[in-house]
Amino acid sequence: MSLDRGNTEEEVKEKAKVEINELSKQLHLHAHKYYVLDDPEITDAEYDQLFRKLESLEKNFPELIIDTSPTQRVGGQALDKFQQVAHVKPMLSLTNAFDNEEYQAFHKRIQQTLNRSDFDYIAEPKLDGLAVSLTYKNGLLVQAATRGDGQIGENITSNVKTIDTIALQLQGDHYPEILEVRGEVFMPLAGFKNLNQTQLNNGDKAFANPRNAAAGSLRQLDPAITATRPLAFYCYGIGHVENPKHELADNYYDLMFQLKQWGIRISPLLKQLPTLESCLAYYQKLVEVRPNLDYEIDGVVFKLNHFADQEKMGFIARAPRWSIAYKFPAQEVSTTLLAIEIQVGRTGVLTPVARLEPVEVGGVTVTNATLHNQDEINKKDVRVGDTVIVRRAGDVIPEVVRSIVSRRLPNSTPFVIPDTCPICGAVAVKINDEAKSRCSAGLTCPAQQKEVIKHFVSRKAMNIDGLGDRIVEQLLENKLILHVDDLYTLTKENLITLERMGEKSVDNLLTAIERSKQTTFARFIYALGIREVGESTALSLQNNFKSLELLLNASTEELLLIKDIGDVVAKNIVTFFADEKNSRLVQSLIEAGICWPEPSINQSEKSQALSDEIIVITGSFENFNRDEIKQQLHQLGAQVSGSVSKKTTILVAGEKAGSKLEKAQNLGIRIINEDELNKLLNESSL
Ligand code: JCF
């Protein structure tokens, strides 16, 4: 080379090229470890540092930027329209099964055609997203296409490159020269919720469901928009392949792990199953875990595992005879909104409830769904008589998603929550800026009376067994009780007068009432029904106040010192006890004999050990139930929260932990299992 003191331009460029290649390679590798193997080796900050280094080199040498550089996920040019792409091999659809019988018919057909029984299946969740085809040439992602009609799709390469979980470059070097990977692009639920919130904040329309949001995001002509959308990918097969350098696996299960090693993300729920029974058990298990997943699935895909067996089965029309999608019961159905009724809650809040023509959603019959408040009714524009879409997803509580406006009756009118209480007729007042309004009558409103008593006797409060809604209603109607303390003066003579109350049930009820007097301080506080004081806050109060006396006289400032108590709750507590009616009620309950164990010295010392921790519990446990864990952690001073955030310090992960575990891993939060939890509890109790 040259003997000049300085480097020639070529030498500088050559050096930059080597460095750019090296940085790209490292970034691809770390993305693989993070997104595909779930096993990151470097921190986000270290990743960012490498990324910025690459960006700055590329800025100085734009001619050295390659299409699959890790920096090229964000952009690409906006298009006028999508180019068409012909699939080398058609992209198939799946036949559906809707019950065990249909599933068994699929199995029988295979048994008969193969004329043996020693074959095995694979199973994986059927994601509710969009099928895409990804073509890698010499390990680089060169093309991505939609399924289209199965023969011809659209070229969405720039959009797909923005998806973090899709490798731009394969790992290792044994991959085929050309490898077409197929799979599903979908939008995880957390991202979907955020996106819809952003849409609404910007005055845009919310997406009806994650599938529509994923479709709308992928079919954007401007990839910069797609880049802002939280899409993800799981692979479920391959298409066209040329010049494999290594023999490909002869069965689906092994092939998937081969692909995973090359950097393709596969479902963590993929299983190899040997029998019909194990397939049906897998389906049941997925029905159960479905509500805990961070993405929507609409069934289970079963496939014959070995490719030789698949070949023997062949195809009918465009669907393989070696695979079937066993669908879950529909989670979204339409029905008629018969009426909107107003419920009055324990604190007087008026809540509109939709009465629906009974309809089966996700395997259960739904007749009611809350409409939350006036804002929600306005936003969804639901009116009595409308045909509405009802949905049960994520959690099990059904909701009205929207009205089908095109099917609306001509004379319908918007629904307005009345400005008087439908039960007692008192005026309903809007609460500050909240969307709710409240009956102003307080405990003179029969609806509120009833709800207060129902809450007081409920399982997590005073736990009075045998005091169902109907009995509470009769007790009030017959003026046998007015306030909760009256429960403790009820006699056999009173109760025997009620409908369907025999001697035996009266005795049982009186015993249950008597037994409820032995309680805990936390349960008692919770039972009082102070606004926004739930179980968890009640436990905090128990842990921080050694006696009822101290709690009754606590100031806002004192209460604010407790970690999970904020301004509103502190004020609610002080206001509650300042009301003479309430303090008299508390007095009367204590006089009736309600009592709890004094906190032991030991306990109050113990309560400090985990006071710096904010803990989330997820999954199931062999030797505890979650409530027990929660209580023990509380007693040691920990704050237990329902969702993982940056503030979380420990995630306790049991079996079948789902999205919370993934999130905690991504955030680098300390994760402990049941054994480690046991150890933590033991050590902290010393
Ligand atoms: O998750 C899916 N939506 C999914 C779709 C999974 C699969 O294994 C599929 C599919 C469509 C076709 N397999 C085929 C053959």
C-alpha cells in the first residue's frame, strides 16, 4: 500500500466499510438474541450506543448504507401504490373445525389415508393477524409480500422492514441461498390499546380490533407511519427454497427450531403432540391461557408434523388436508340492545347498563354489559334498539364495542343519562370533571343502602355467608335493617319472617353473622366502603396503623406518608371519619363485638423488610394462591401492583406466566420463581 503518512481516501472508506459491516453484524445478532431467543446479552443502552455509532458512520458514508442495515427499519420512500408480487408457491388457507367432532373427523381422515396411527402433530395458536411472505436471499431480507388471493400479493417490503421482530439479516451461514419464510404479522394488545388512545387523542378514528389495526398499519403507503405501529411477527412455515446448504428438517417441529437458529421468530407455544387426546388437551389449555396472552388468537392450528405424511395427504382446493384450524367460539357477535338501565352503585354513581338480547360470546351467554358513562355512550353512539357488536376478549367482562349504524331504526334517539336518581328521585350531580354523575341522596337512597350492605357482607369484607342479594333486599324492604350495624341485632324471630327462610337457614345465617365478628383490621376497613379504599389500600392502612383509634384520628399528611396512598384517597379517608354518622357507625360496630387480633410486635417489625419493593405477581403457583402471596408481601411492607411498569422492582412469576413476564424481561426487572419467593418471604420475616 501507499507509503504516505496519512491514509488515502480509499483506505479511510475501506476502514469505514469494515466497521459498518462489523457493527451491522453485531446489531443483527443482538436483535436476534433479544427478539427471537428472548435472551438479551447487552442492555438497551449498549444496543443504542452501537446503533448510534453505525448511524454516524453511515451519515459520513451514505454510499455504504445497505438496504438491510439495522438503521434502515424506519424509512423507505412513500409509495403511490403497492407493486404486485406473484407467490412462487401459493399461500394456503386453512380448513376450520368448530367442535371436537369436526376435529375428530380430521384425525380419522388422516388415520385412514395414512393407514397407520404412529404419526404426530404439531400445534400452535392461530394468531389473528395477516399472513405475510418474507424472502431472504443469501441471508438478507429482499422482499416481503401480503398473502393477497394466495397467488398474487402486494409488495410491502419497506413496511415489513420496520417490524423489530422480523430479521433483516439471518444468523449463522447454513441457511439456503433463497429462503421464503411465512408467518403472521399481528398487533400485541398493549400496543393496540396505546395506538387507539393516540388515534383518539389526535382526533382520528380508533381501530375496531387489533387485526384491523395490523392490517391498516401494514397497508400504509408511507413506511414511516408503519414504523410507529407496534407490530410483531411469528413464523408458521416456509415457501419457496433454493439451494439449501444444509439438509432441511424432515418435519415441521424441527424445521421451526432450525429457522429460529437463523433468526426467525417462532411461537413459544409451539408443541409437538403424539395423539388425538393430547391435541384436544392442548386446545383446552389454550382456551384457558387465551385471556392472559398479550395478543389475540382465534383458535389452534394443528398440522401433521412430518412432511412425508403431509405430502401423502395432499390438498383439497386451496387448503391442505394435513392441517386444520380449530377455532375458538366467536368473541365478537352482534345482538340487539333492548334497553339501557341505570344502576345506582354503593357510592351513588349512576352507571348505564346495556340489556341485551341474550347471545353467546366466546362460549358464555351475555345479557348485560356496562356502558360505563355518558362519554362512553356518546363515543360509541349506542342507542336503544340498535344492533350492537358485543365482545369478550382479554378479560372476561363483556363489552359493547359499537353500534352497526347502517342497521339503526329510523326513529332512534341518542341516549342521555337522567339527571335524577332513578331509584329515589334525588338530583344527580356531576362530579367535578368526571364523566360520572352521582345520586345526591347518600344513604337515604334505597339503592345506595342496598349496595353498601351488599359490600359490607361480601366475601372479601365481613364475609357473611348466606346473606345473598335477595335477603338483603327483603331485610331492607321489611325495615329490619337500615344500616350495616343493624345486621348484628337481627334475631331468629326477625329472620324467620322472610321468604324461603326455614329454621335451618336462619340458624346458619345467625351463626355466620356471629362468626363474622372475628375479623381482621384490614377487612373491617375495607368493609366500611370508603371511596377508593380497596382491599390493597385497606391492607396498607392495617400495616401502618396499630389501632383503629390512630386511624380514626389520622390527618391527611399522615396518610400521605403511606406509599400507595395519594391525595384523593387520603382526603376520602379523612372526610369519611370526620362525618359524625360514620364515626358513630364505627363505634356501634365495635360495640356489637367486631374485633381483630392486635398486630404483634413481630409483625410491625416485619412490615419494614420489603418496604422498598413494588412487586407484581403473575402465573400460577404450586403452594400458594395469589391472594395469599399478596397478603404476605403486604405484611412485609411491599407494595403489590397489578401491572408491570418501569417502577416495578420484582416480578414473581409462577407457571404459565405470560405477557407480564415478557414485559418484565424487556424492562430488565428482577424476576423470581416460587422457590425464590419462598426464600424471600422467609428471609424477610426474620
Ligand atoms: O397463526 C396463523 N394465523 C396461521 C395461519 C398459522 C399457521 O400455521 C398457518 C396459517 C395459514 C396457513 N398455516 C397454514 C398452512
